[in-house]
Amino acid sequence: MPRTIALLVLLCTCVPALAQEAAVEPPADFMRSIGKIYVVVAVIVVVFLGLAFYLWRLDRRLTIIENQIEDHA
């Protein structure tokens, strides 16, 4: 009986250690390891800069239209 309990205790302490070895690498680490993270960052920066430029141009156009409306009123 004590031998069975000792075996169960050893098995219970061994299982978490085995589960840790089989852990899957997170996607960010995977992308960084093969160098693709820089591509992702570059795409995000380009999209952000494009949106910022679009909003800046839209604001300039709206300001011009508002000034024209004030001049005619």
C-alpha cells in the first residue's frame, strides 16, 4: 500500500513537468524567430501613416469648404 501511494505521488509530480516541455511557442515569438515580425510592424506603420495622411488631407479640405461657406454667408 505505501508503495502504491509513493508511485501515485511520483506520477502526479512528473506529469506537470512533461506538460511544460510540450508547450507551443507563442505566435509572436515564432514570427520574431523567422524575421516576419518586421514585416508585420512595417505593414502596421504604413497603414497608420496612410490613415493619418488621409485624415490630415480631409481636415484641410473641410477647412477650405468652411472658409468658403463663411465668406458667402
